[in-house]
Amino acid sequence: MRTCSVCLLLLLTGTTPAIAASRDGDNAALANRLTWGVSSQSLGGPQPGSAAWLDAQLKHPDDTLPPAIAAQIAAMRISRTPVAQLVVDADAANRYAGKLPDVARRDAARTAYQRDMTALANEAAARSLLRDNYAPDQLREQMTWFWMNHFSVQAQKRDIRAMVGDYEETVRDHAFGKFRDLLEATLKHPAMLRYLDNDQNAAGHINENYAREIMELHSMGVGTDYTQKDVQELARILTGVGVDLSPTAPKLNPQRQALYLRAGLFEFNPNRHDFGDKQFLGQTIKGSGFGEVETALDLIARAPATAHHVSLQLATYFLGDRPPPAVIDRMTAAWRKTDGDIAAVLRAMIRAPEFRRSPGTRFKDPVQYTVSAVRLMYGDRTILNPQPILGWLNRMGEGLYARETPDGFPLESAAWTSPGQMSVRFEIARQIGSGANALFKPPPPPAATVAPGTMPAVVPAALPLPPVAVLPAPPLPHLQTAAYYTAIAPRVAWPTKAALAQATAPQQWNALFLSSPDFMRR
């Protein structure tokens, strides 16, 4: 295909796009770094990167969505029903299905259960993408994605599909707060406890999964200032921290009754806790119940290794591979000064001269690429069906809540730049640039059947990309709009301009630009 040939030429000749040489502090360039991308809606008000914009985003972010988008989200079951009820009802349905003596009825009930669970996860993914596209609090939505990837869970495990929407809300609520509070909020959420098996961690039956990932991934980082003994002691500290779907508390003797904790589905059961003293990160923690967990989280959150590791992850997400050490130093200093205040760490990063000079050096991962393309093309139109976006993300290997391992999707560009990745991305650029009509039609009804006993993906991984020719033809969107000319065109490199000049139709022009290195980077 001629379009794809030109796309490859763009990537080969435009590896250093002009956006990387933008003026120091160019607010238009920073829009691609601090938001989900330039759109027609982002042109008014304070510009991303400015002091007024940053204050508004960090101090009192406005999350008012367009009425049509807010109505879609409000109608979702995950918005109307508490997570505890969703999970308990789903568990009851699953148990009922398992007890049916008739094989056909049992299979039908299990199919209905699987379909219902997948629908809940689909709602969470749709809500996330609608917010990314339309929410004015763009930096918080960026940070929500970062933290969801940092504290990653996979929705397909056990009953997490019914929990993941609430988990994302919990993460979003703590996106700008103290890291220590975010760490505890994820620790107390049933999605995390289910995913890393801490609900199976009990005195005499130690499960180290969650303890290890807290140390290696969530806080201090692999190979830093802790030992395998610290992991083992943290696992002991976390015994009894789990999930309970029962409406009644367990039977406890009077001495332990006061130590029992319950909040929604979260439970600390002292009957399952190891009350022996522990030696953790050089400190003696006396056996006392959940207070041990609080003490351990204090030590973890205040460890210098945690400040450095999380700052490095943040800087890699926003600046790209090998962020300047000076920026990391500024961020870790802000962390220590503010006791891990995430907003303060972000300010230190954004105000660093190296950050202001860096737009255009970060290769977009699939989520960043797809959302920014849709925002630029369709920012003034109401998406009625986010499912095609979810399908595109699955095809590129970054489906929401789909990472099988707890390390989250890679932040480094090498994970997303293979020839296979680029080929899929070019095809998706063609789809988006040619109308993506399915986005603006009500979603089709759910599939009639799901194979009994299977755990279907949040969205079928093989969701097809229908040929543009068979879709209806509403007025074709044009990328050459005010958003393009104001915020993008001044920094487009000459190889891209030369390739765009070869386009013979608006669809081809759109696909070429969305395939260019200028757009692939942020």
C-alpha cells in the first residue's frame, strides 16, 4: 500500500522531529506531554505547562465532563452500584450456577456469569477512555493511568473484573496526594489483594507474593536497600489482610475482637495474623495487629530508595527513556521535603529546565498514541462507543487491565517500536484518519455466548478492524483544523511536510500525519 510505504519513509527520515527543538517552555508542545494530547477543546483557557494551568490541575482540578459524556458514565452499573454489591451478587450467581444439576442450565448460567463480569470490566475501560478524551483535569487522568500501571492488576484473575472499576476510582482519588496514602489505599483494595493473593496469606500459610511486589515494584525497586528477609517479614506483617464477602464477621475471642477491621470487602482478621515480632528494614515491629502494617508502610514510603525509584518511573513516563539525572534529583528532593507529596514531586519535575526543553523525546505507547489521535481528530464529537478504541489497544498489546504480570506495561520506547507494532499502528492510523465511524454509533449488544469455564478478555483480543469502505460516510474529519495549525503545524519537521504533500486525499493526509514521527512522539 502506498500510504504505508510513505509511513515507513516518515519513520526512517524523521527520527528527530522538529517538535524536539521547540522553544524552551513552549506551552503548545507541553500539551502533548502533560495531557492526553491536543484537541479543539484544549485551545481555550490557560495553556498546558503555564503556571495558571498547573495550579488549576494540581490544586483544584475541574472534572466536569460534557453532559453527554457524563450521562453515559452515570448510566453505567459501576457508577450506580457499590462495588461490594457487584462482587457479592456476582459471587452468588457463580455459586448458583455451580450447583445446578442440569448440565445445560449450568453451562448457560456460567455463560451469563462470565458475560456479566466482562460487561463490568468493559464499563470500567469505557469510562477510563471517555475521561481521557473529554475530562478537563487532564493531568489527573494522565496520573491515573500511570498509577494504574504502577499498581497494576489484571482483570481476568478471579472476580477482579467486578472490582477493577472501583479500584481505578480509588487510584484516581489519590493521584495527587501523599504516596503513603496511595500505597495504603491500594493495599486495602480487594482487587489488589485478590490479584497478588494476599487474601490467602495467613499465619502458618505464608504467601509472599504481595510483599515481594510491594518492595520490588510498588516502592523501593529491585536490588535496593532491602533483603529477602525483609520480604519474608513483610509477608508476616501482612497476614490476615484480605477480602471477605460474607455479611457477618468471623467469630473472635474478646481479646482479638477489638483488632478486627472491616471496610467494604476489605478485612483484617486477627485470627489469621502472625502476632510474632518482626525485623523489617532495620526496625523491630512488635506484634500488634494492623498497626504493624501501618508502621511498615511508613517505613517503605519514607525510604530513600522509594523516593528515587518512583521518581524515576514518573520521569520515564513523562520524559522518556533515560530521563536526566538532574530531574530525578529535583524530584527526590521534593519527595523528602514534603514526605512524598505527589503534587509537589510533579511540580519539581515540570519546573525543571530539562523538562521544559524535552518535548518530542518521548515515544508514545499505544494508549497515549490512540487517545491523542482520537482527541485531535474528534475532540468536538461525542463518542458513543469506545469499544473500537479498546480493540485497537488490544491489537497493539496494551489492553486496559490486561497486563498478565504485576510489573505493568513497559515505559521504555523499545517495547513499542518493533516492525510489527508499527505495521499495526499504521493500520489504526488509517482507521482513525478515515472516520472511525463505529465510535459514534451506539455499541452493539453483547455477544450471545461465551464458552463455559473460560475467562474472556475485557475486549476480545481479535476485535476486527472493519474496512473503511464498508462503513457509512459522514462528513470526513480533517486534521487540518485550528488545533493542528495552532499547536502542531509550527513544529512539524520538513520530511513530514514533504510526505504530506504527496497525499492525494484527506483520508491519506490524515493517516500520513498520524503515522509520522512528529505525532508518534510527545
